[in-house]
Amino acid sequence: MNKGLNVVLVNPATTKRNKENRDNSPSKSDPKDALVIADIVCRGYYYDTLDRQACSKGCVR
């Protein structure tokens, strides 16, 4: 289903470093994690995913 959202991959090591640099607090919470991941994506530190249907129609492996 295409809902107009892009799915990207974020490196967990980048997420951990960004979280440590943000406030140096070991606390974990969903809102904090979401903010850290959104910041990483906003800065462009992510990988695009492959569209498997498009790939099956002509990608070379």
C-alpha cells in the first residue's frame, strides 16, 4: 500500500551517538527516541530502501 510515506533505514550506531550527544542522559522514552531519529533523517543520515516490486522488474544483482 502506498500512503505517500517514504521508508528509510537509519543506522543504530548513528542513533546511539546522536542520543548521547543530545543530552548525555541514559534515559529512554518513545518521544525522545522519535525526536532523535527524526533529527537524523532531517540531517540526511539515512539510507533509502529498495522497492522490491520495482527491483523485480529490472534491477541487476
